[in-house]
Amino acid sequence: MVERVTATDAALQLIEKLKDRHGPVMFHQSGGCCDGSSPMCYPDGDLIIGNQDVLLGHIGDSPFYMHKNQYDYWKHTQIIIDVVDGRGGMFSLEGVEGKRFLSRSRAFTKAELEQLQG
């Protein structure tokens, strides 16, 4: 089955570390502004999800959301969450670890798009 969002092993390891420290977590792909468009990690429930947010899937058993307007631009791609050294969004949990989550993407193949639409 094709997934709209997935994560690298390094990202999954960091998610587990964050869950050990903070309990369940959730993700929301920010829409820009100060931090650019980046995956933000919050304690589960700290960010209120609205009816304009799309659940793309789960990474590390944690829900991953994106606003519908942004999803309209990304819907033809698979989002791959990775982690790199450095500081990201100041509200995202991984910042104190000296790491930041990063979104990479790849275009779905025609067959994958058909599977997602079917």
C-alpha cells in the first residue's frame, strides 16, 4: 500500500526518543512564515486540528497533518520525513535535541496515484 507520508529510520528513532520524554506526539506540516514549510512535532493534542487539516497518515504511530491548501500542492508527492543536525522551529519538540525534522518528497508514479485515488 502506498503511503502519503513516511519517515527515515533516523526520524523514527528521534520520534521514539521524543515519545519517551513527552508521551504521544503529533505532527503538522507548517505552512510557512517564520520557519518555512517544515514538519512540526508537538505533544499530542497541543495543536488544535481543524476541519481544513488533512490527516496524511502516521509516522512512528504519530498522526501527521497538513492544511488542505498546502495539501493541494503536495498531493502528487510522497512526503518523507527525515532528521538533520541543526535547529528548526522553536515550537517543535526536537529543537532541544540539536536536531530538526525535514520534509523531503518524491513524485508518485502514475500507478501509485491510481492506487491512492482508487
